[in-house]
Amino acid sequence: MRNADVLCAEAGMSVSNGALHLVVGIPSAGRRDILSATLHHLACQTRPPDEVVVSVPHLDDIDQACLAHLPCSSRILISPRGSCHQRNRILDSMLHTDVVVFLDDDFLMAPAYLEQVEQLFVEHRDVAIATGTVIADGATGPGISIDEATHKLKLSQASAEFDPNPLRNVYCGYGCNMAVRMAAVADGNIRFDEHLPLYGWLEDVDFSRLVARHGRIVRSRLLEGVHLGTKVGRTSGLRFGYSQIANPIYLTRKGTLTVRHAAVQMARNILANAVKVWRPESWIDRKGRVKGNLRAFADLMSGRLAPRNVETME
């Protein structure tokens, strides 16, 4: 290890494999096995990344041996725990990079995903963020196995090729798979908001709306992937329930989330928690989320509401 912050699998600036210098950035914490599987799957891309950068709180969070199988250079960055901290550590390390593809550590890309990202950003110079089509999202259920995800990707690829309108403008990118043009980020000196701690609920919306001032936000049908929705290492129900209220209100006050979007987001979550707490899913702590919702409203009434309050919760 050369210093306390960076471990380089290969020294020096990587040489681009294509028209753009394209880097994959993955924040991860406490999910060593799933991260290894995702990195192994990443090696199957038809257009390899020019570099893979993984941001973790501790070196124990990653099996460094899995980086040796990547067809590109790689780096490990040590960062304080938290999605926004870790994503910013990746952004801060980007020099001479055209596009950064942020992936969750449990997102599997279709084989041509990066090839399509490069083509999209070359052909559409006004695009600042491109997010893919999640053909299956385990975050909304008990989770998806790697074998199941691989099977779903094989079945879906043919239909994507015949979509007559594969590119659509959207309000924000989805943080589990979000390609960002670094020129737009540099123009606005934009970073993820570190006042949104830990899981960073809605940090992708906030970041996207800031970047939207410098270019289009789009979703492409040709960028396909599966979000496994792995439950290991997730934020507790109490903390997440608090964030479901505190974060939308904070972003509304900041101006990156409209009152309408915030109201719909909170109402949907409150209703789901209140109804399903009586017969909760085995993979969701509904009781904890309800308690978190109620605590957030109590703090709102007393003037103490803030996203970072979750850092002191058990």
C-alpha cells in the first residue's frame, strides 16, 4: 500500500480502451462476498472499463485478489463509511476521466452495458447523466441471486435492441447504476451531499438535480442490468424510517427536490410502513421504520429534524 488512502493494483494512468476514458466506481461496506461476485461479473463486459475504483471504509471490506482478474487497472480508496462520503472519494480521485459509471456493489450489468454507455456519451454531447433500465430490482423484494440475475439478463437483451425510442429524459438517475459526465461535474464543482449520512437515502436525486443544470438526465433502454438488492449491510429499520422523512424535507429546503416529489415520496413510504407493519415482509423491519417515521415527525415539530441525526441512533 503506497499510502493510507489508496491501494493501486496497477501504477500509473490507465490507457483508454475506446473513444472516452471510462471508469467504474463502486462504493461498498461490509459486503465483501457480494462485492467480489460483482467484480468478477464486471470482467465480462464487451468494452472493458479503463479503470475500476472501489471505495471502502476498511481493506477488510474487499478481497484484493478479485481485482487481479479484471482486464484493467484498479484502485482501492479508503473513505469514511457512508454512500456520499465514498462516492465523493471516488469523484475526488478522478483525473482526466470522461465518464464515471457509479454502480452499487450488487448491480450486475448486461455484457454490452459499458459499450453502450460510451456510445451514448459520444453521440449525445448534451447528456450529463445516463441511468440504465433495471430489468429486475431485488431492493423491492427479498433479493435476487446472481444465477437468477444472469438468467434474467440473457432473456432481456433481445427486446432492448428493438426499442424504437431507447433514450428518454428523466428527473434523476438511479444511484445503483448511474453514468456521469465528469465535465458537467467539474463545471458545477458538484459533489454528493455528505449531510445525507450512511445509506444516503435520495442522494442520487439531489446529485442528479444539481448536475441537471449542466446537461440532460436520461434513461436508456440499452443500458440493462439487475439490482440484486442484497440485504446484508443495510441501514437499520429505525434509521431508514427516520431518513424516509428527514431526507426529503432536507432536500426540499435545499431546493433539489420539489414539494410535490417530497410529499409523494413520504406519503408512499408512510402508508406502506403503516399498512405492512401488521404483516411485515421477512426482509424488512417495518416496525423499526414506523418508529423512525414517528421520531422524525417528532423532531420536525420540535425543530430538531436533520438527516444526520441517524448517526446517533442505535
